[in-house]
Amino acid sequence: MGADADEIERLRAEARYHRERLDLYRARAYGPRATSATRLRELERAHDGAEERLRHALRGRTEG
């Protein structure tokens, strides 16, 4: 694997991690435990940022 492939794989793992954290928190919101709208927004922002970094890296890879 080259450096670019390693970076893409790292970004995929980061995006997956943030997606799973967000999914778990959303599921928790349906249960009896208290959840925070602020925390949900933080997790959504982290997820969106990770997905955007991955998309940007993938676009750069296909353009270059």
C-alpha cells in the first residue's frame, strides 16, 4: 500500500468510527437514559467532517 492508500484507509476508519459513535448515541436517545442535544450535534459535526475529509481525499485521488 502506498502513502495515499494508507491515508485513504485511515480516513475510512475515521469516518466509520464517527458514524458508529453517532449511530450509538442516536440509539441511546430512544432509551430511558438522558441524552444531550448538544452532544448529538457535536457527534453529527464530527461525522460530517470525517465524511467530508474522506470525500475530499477520494476526489483528489481520482483527479491526480
